[in-house]
Amino acid sequence: MKIIALLGSPRPKGNSTRLAQAFLEACEERGAAVERYHLNKMSYQGCQACMGCKTKAEACILEDDMTPVYEAIRTADVVVFASPVYFGDLSGQLRLALDRFYAYLTPDFASRLPTGKQWVVFLTQGNPDETQFADIFSRYEFFMKWLGFGPNHLVRGCGLGAPEDITNHPHLLQQAAALAKTVLGR
């Protein structure tokens, strides 16, 4: 099984990244092939509305660090998104990458991706109130279903404001690691 992870935190060892890593390491232990993309270290821009993906090619025509990500996602069985909640939404790094998913749509707005890919989301937020920002997942779920993604999984950590707060919540790391068995079916 092939898993692609888009890690959207600017902190390489931040809370959302550490949650995703617990999951990814458990997947690797079960034999999955994992590719990690640390978005903050990549050079890319948002969609330029050039429509090249609709008129000239079946993929985004911009050539930057997102170029290899497109094929990786196309061939993946599972796509992982990890992000802290900044200003009530995903990090800018992840939002910018998702903006480029427009290229996965044909001119008549059907998905170019094989259907049924699983997707896993790890969200962490400093605010301890679980009702705050609870709508983030559902907003992006609409678009992921439009692209043909199937089963989805969410792990949220609230009250994780400092970079190392995840270490005070081992149950979340255990939940992330245990999710590997569900996703891989073994």
C-alpha cells in the first residue's frame, strides 16, 4: 500500500506533524510505503487560473515542487493531510497545496483521480474548546469527495498550543498509531 503525506506545519516537529508521524510509522511497520512532503520546505505557489490543466494538459502545467506530488497522489492508496489550525483554518502551506488540486478536475469538473482513495486528516489546535473550528474537516470533505476520495479518518487534538504539547496527550499519539490498522486492514 502506498501512502502520501502532506505535512502542513511550519514546525518540523510540531503537534500535527508528530501525530501524523505516529500514524505513518505504524503504517511503515505494517509494510506500507510512505512518502512525506514537508510543505514548508517546498517552493510552490497557488493556482494561477491559467486553465492550462483544462486546455493544454491533464495536470497542472506549473513546474515547481508540487509537480512530483501530483503523480504521487494519483498513484497513492492513502493521502494524509496534517495541519495545525491557524486563524480558524488549515495552515497556509496546506491550503496553498490544496488550491492546486483544481488541476485534478477535467474541463467538465469530473475528477481525474482514481476513485476510492482513503484520506486521513490530523488537525491540532491551541484552543481547547472542541466546538471551535470543528467545521474545518467538513469543509474540505466536500472537495475530497468531489475528487473521488472515499473512506476518510480524522484525528483532532485540541488544547495543543505549544510545540511539544502533544507529548502531554499520549492518547492522541496512540489513537493515530492505532488508526494504521484500520486504514491498512491489518
